[in-house]
Amino acid sequence: MEGMLYATVMHPPVMGSTVKSVDSKEALAVKGVKGTETIPTYKPPVNMQALGGVAVLADSTWAAMQGRKKLKVEWEESAHKVFNSGPYRKELEDTARKPGKVIREVGNVDEGFAKGAKVIEAEYYAPLLAHASMEPPAALAVYRDGKVEVWAPTQSPQGARDAIAEAVGRRKRM
């Protein structure tokens, strides 16, 4: 679209971290880079909020990516820095093995197992995986005459609508 800018974002290395300082001098020297913008870190719950970081705005994708490489960002790391999936997995397994609260009981499972010729037990575990989108993480937004038109892949159109409205000061998040 005429006048459209492209952006790429340098996200924090640890989720929940915030920008401590930004030196954009070298990024702004890249031909085509028009500016940089610090994106605030989300406030829980995350919902449709940006994860935070520094965006590089440029007149082409290539210029935005080259400018991002030149950014110098110092991060204030969040408490998530110490996360370790090993202890987390153990905590999940220990919790799953504790007796739960019976909400409904139909039949007698111990009797059923005793009558069976063979009992097979198994445990399954899947590691933490990114809830990553399959669609390209790209969007187009046009703000004109107090209205926003957005083209974006989203799993929550209503959530995206509310977040965009709040970002442009049109409505408070519920």
C-alpha cells in the first residue's frame, strides 16, 4: 500500500523481560530505516498483548531486517530466566501421581483390574513446545479517520479487535 512501512521486532531473549536501554544509532543509519519503537512488555494475562521488544520500521522488509541486526538492546531479564524444564516436568509428574478429588464414581476400577487377564500401564510425556503459528506472522494495519482496518492471521479475532481498539484509545479492555 502507498506509504506502507515494514517492521521487524527484536524480542527479549527471556519471556517477560523488559527493555533496559536501546542504542538505535547504527540501525537508523541503514538505508530505508525510518525509525525504531520500543514495545512495552505485556502485563499478565498475556491475551493478545505484544510480548515486548524493539521494532525497526523501514520502507522495505530487507531494510527492517538489516536495521534490526544493528540494534543494541540491553534487557532487564524477568524471573523466567531461571526456568528449567527438568524440575518443571518432575513437579508435573509428582502432581499427577497425587490422589485427586473424586467428582463422580461409576463402578469399581480396582475390581475391574483384578478381573482382567492383563494390565498394561504406560506414562506419556511431551516436552514443552512453542504454541507457534503455522500462518505467516504478518499483519497490515491502516489507521485513517479514526478507524483501523487490519488484515492479520489470528486465532482470536475478537481478542485482536479489543487489543487494537485499546491500543488506539477507542475502547477499554474488558
